[in-house]
Amino acid sequence: MYLIVSLFIAAFLLSFWMGYRRILRLQHLNQRRVLNGFVGAMILLTLISASQWLELISQDLAAHFTMFLYSLVAGFFFGFGFKMISLKQAVRKTEYVYRSFWTDAAPNMIAIIIIVFGTYRTGLLQWGPYTGIGITSGLSLLGFGFWGLTVKIVPEFRDKGILILDQCVSWKQVVAYRWDSENVLLIEYYTTDEKLTDFTTYIPSEDELKIERLLAKKLKEYHQDRKEMMEQVEEDF
């Protein structure tokens, strides 16, 4: 029993470290990878269920393997969430973020519902019964909900940089901006591997002057740092 619990704790801590290091980021996801991951998970669960039905593996072994997977998921999202909190603290206070019900309140409400349901799954709300599957599945939901509270679906313009989902872009990496269309702002920046890319975001008309002033101020403030960075990029090429 102690060996199994130690294995679950080790799995949680390992995946927590992987999440904190952001081994897998949202920018790595695309339709094909999400579909392949979903199909792979369904095949794995089907194989476990079929093996248990054919009595190739015991019910306890299947349950322990499922709990192991839940522990990995829980650790990863808790680690990722704490990393996002660390990034937010590093880039300091928020200078501007577009807030609306759909970009702010709705995602937070969904995350809180997931956290409450995760707490229910652990058995804490009913004071039992406590089961390994219930606790580990609840922890995985708690981790996912906690991560959801730390990630904004719109860019956060902060004092020391911009948070784009789970990515942090320092102001010295931002090279230019322009209005791609009405209410759509395009910002060009260098990635950490020195590649020029961009992102677009919606800005309501009443906030356009505010964001332009902020961007102009930050581009001027970090002009020397940006110049040195671009010179380094040219030397690397």
C-alpha cells in the first residue's frame, strides 16, 4: 500500500515539475495533435476496459493504472498553474486587458465549477466515502480548474511584458504594432528562439487611444534593449 501511494506521489511531483517547466504549451497544440491525443487516450482506456473484461488484468491493477494517470494530469496542471502565477508576478501589475463577460467572467465561472466538482469527486464535500479513484480524479479536476483560473484567453499587457495565454513576451521583444483592421491590433515580436512572429487581438474602439499610448510608451522605454537584442539576432544569422 505504501509503495503504491509513494508511486502516485512520485508521479504527481514529476508531472508537477513538467507542468512548471511548461514542457507542453498551448502554442504546441493544433487540431491534429489534439485529435491524435484524444484518439490515443480513448484507445488506451478501451484496451484497459477490454483487458479487464477478458480478465487479462485484475480490477485492482486497472484501477491503480487509472489513478496513476489521474495523478500525472493533476500534477501537470497544478505545476502549470503555479508557473503562470510566477510569470504574472515577474511582469508585475496589469496595464491593460480587454475585459468582458466572455473573456473574463465566463472562463472564471467554468473554472470554479470544475474546481467545485473536483472537490466533490474527492469526497470532501460529503465527508466521504474516500476512494483512490475519487481522490485522484478529483485532484485532476482541481488542477485543471486551478490552471484555468491562471490563464487568460486575451493578452494581458503588463508593466514588464505581455502575457499571451501561457507565453510571456517581454517588452524588449516587441518590435512593432499596427492596426490590422478596425478594432484588431497586430503586434510583432521576437520569440525566445529569435524568430519574428506576431499575434492579433481585439481592442474596443473606446480603448484604442489607451492601448496606443501604452505601446508607444513601452516601445520608447525599451528602445535600447530592443536595439541590442536585434543586433544580437543579426549577428547570430
